[in-house]
Amino acid sequence: MSREHLIPGPEHPITVTPSDVRVVVRSGEHVVADSTNALALQESTYPVAYYLPIEDTNQELLQRTDHSTYCPFKGDASYYSVVTPDGTVENSVWSYEKPYDAVSPIAGRVAFYTDRLEVTVVSGQ
């Protein structure tokens, strides 16, 4: 079964740009990620999603899951849960390991659900 592959354009723009912010992600008192090397992905009218290098995460807190989703503009996303002594936040981190060409800079980076984890963005870092 073939899946639709769409190219960003005027009807559905997507930009990926370096950002001069510091992004800190927490689950309770535990720091999941801390980075000054974020890429800002702006897709259509959605809020900006910050993609951080996996190296800037505490990978001991990430547990890969079997969950996956598909975006016709970006490709296949894989997911991680955040596991701390305080509990598990299921499928709260995602990654496009082999994204489509239009968003290729996000390969090898992770993004975070802001309604499940505390994501703090500080400008001018």
C-alpha cells in the first residue's frame, strides 16, 4: 500500500531553521534534555516544534516504544517514552530518523510533546 508523500508549499509551508534559543525539557524534577543547538520547525499554522540533537538528551531516561506515526510531509516518526523514578510519560518524544528531503535537517533529532513534558524555551542563548 502506497502512502501519500506531499511537498511543502504555499498551501502548507514548512521551514526548518537554526534557533538561538536554549531549550530545556523536564519530566518533574528530571532534566530530559538541555540544548542550545535547537532547530525550529514551523509547519503551517501549528506551534513551532523544537528538534534537539539526541546527544543533548539524557538517553538513560528515554525508552523506545513500538508506537509510530506517519506524516505525508515529513515521513515516519518513531517514539520514546520518558521513564523516571517518578513514572513513565508514554510516547512523549518523537523522531524522524529518515525524514523526507524537505525536512532533512531534523534527521537524528528529537522533539517533545509540550502537553506531556515541561518544555522551557529561553531566547538569546
